[in-house]
Amino acid sequence: MTAPLLAVDGLVKHFALSSENWFRRERPTVRAVDGVSFTLGAGETLGLVGESGCGKSTIGKLVLQLIPATAGAVRFEGRDLVDIPAAELRRLRREIQVVFQDPQGSLNPRMSVAEIVLEPLVAQGEKLTPALREYAGDLLERVGLTRAHATRHPHEFSGGQRQRIGIARAIAPKPKLIICDEAVSALDVSIQAQVINLLMDLQDEMGLSYLFIGHDLAVVRHVADRLAVMYLGRIVETGPKHTVYTAPRHPYTQALLASVPVSHPRQRRARVGVRGEIPSPLAPPPGCHFHPRCPFAQDICRNEAPPLREIAADHRVSCHFAETIVPAKG
Ligand code: SF4
């Protein structure tokens, strides 16, 4: 069996906050990511979904090595990015790119579009030659813009066009993996569809893998091959898209899916929700983190954290009662 392109193993990220209480010995700690494991194959899209604050964007930053992990491994083509020498990590950065949620904030307003698009190559030491500028024009055409846009600046573009610039920048170094961190969340629904279609076309042409981070299950459903549902720093359910959407076994996944209207495109943007508020990651509930909000909770749930275990081929669920909790109809 060939190694997956990306293998995340036991990833942990805790943020220690500064304590306002001088007499308190331990600084309060946010457990943003708490032992997350998953794999992503070449040409595959994994949708990482959950409510705001569940840790999904932190995972994106950890994979990109923008922040250090507290524990665990991030293996890209078998090499652990956490441990490799800086020079090799810099070279590998070509292979892993990112498209952020906010195209406005992620594009330098003082740079021309060509300079922005070529940024990852210049960061790797390439010179801004005429040939490279020509390549920038090719990239802009590839994402549905024109060569004439190369000399303009980000403020001259709409939100959807700016996200196309961000995508052109991401594909410039011909990466193998792109992390799409809420990449279409800030766009209007009609523009979302165009950008998603562009991402899927590029995937077919370039054999790209996507780690597609999002909170809108209707959007993620469109693009993902497999899904990983996160709750308070942990994956609670993962499996092939069809399985998770048609036969979800974790009550949280079921609640997320039940809250996604599908009849009207505008309703698809409704905020996902389950009963009650998500608890603070500063003090996650003991046992199963979901138990204060779970209609099926029993005593064991309050005391023992359920492991993420395989209940069917490639379908893993973190629930003591996954076999007996039947998906709701409708
Ligand atoms: Fe609900 Fe218990 Fe399953 Fe957690 S382990 S999701 S509390 S039934």
C-alpha cells in the first residue's frame, strides 16, 4: 500500500494563556487540537467540518507549519514536517499551499497582482524575470482572469476575483496539496459555486489534494471525497462522504446535518447549530466532550472519553453507542 500524501498522527495544540491571577500556579490552557489523526491521499479532498472554535483552522496552520505543534506528527509523503531541517521544510513549502477565507486580508494591497501571484516562487529564491511575469499571466488566465489584470492591485477587484487571485498564487508553485481554509465562506452563494467549480477543475487538471476546511456542510458536501467532523479539538466522525451524509452515527454529525436546509440556496448559509452552546476549550467537559449537548448521553459518557473506532469499513466514530444510534429520517 502506498503512503498517503498527508498523514496527521496524534496532533495536539495547546495554547497557554497568560494568567491574570498571580497566585494561580498553572496558566489556563486552550486545548485547540487534542489528539487528531487523519490521512489524505493524492488527488483526494478531505472536508474538515465543525462549528467555529472546534480547532479545524488550527489544524490547517499546524499542517502548514505556521505554528508549532504541542505533540504529534504531520507527515507529508512520509516525512515528518515537525522534525525536518529548516532548509528541507522551506523546499517542501512549495508542495503545500493555502487559500485563506479573506481574500482582502490575505493579499498585500501594495503589491501588483503579478507580484502577489508569484510571491511563493520569489520566496523560494526565484527572480522576477519576464518569463516569470509571463507565467503569472498564464496563471491569471487559468483562474478566469486576464493577463491585463497582472498590473492592477487587489482593491480594484471584487471579492470573487480576489479569491481567484489567491487561488492563482496557491497553484503557482505547482503544489500537491492546497489547504482551503474557509476559502469560499466570505463569498456570495453564486460566486461560491464558481470558485468551487474552479477548484474542482484545477484538481482534475493538476491532481491536487485539498484539505477543505469549512463550517457549511452544504458547501463541503460538494467538494469532499471524505469527511472528518470535529468537535472541541477532536474528530468525532470520519468516513467517505456518502456514508457520513447518509448514515451519520455520531449525534453531533446528525445534528449538524439536520440543521442544513437544502431547498433554497440562501438557506444553505444558515449557521450550523445544535442545542446549547459549544463549551469553552479552556475547560472541555470530561468524558465525551459532547455529553452536555447530547440527547443520548448516559453515565459512561460523562466519565469515559469514547475512542474514535472503526464501526464499518473506513467509517470511524467516537461514540460509546455508535452502533445503536440510528440516523434520524428526513
Ligand atoms: Fe452522546 Fe455519549 Fe455518544 Fe458522546 S458518547 S455522543 S454523549 S451518546
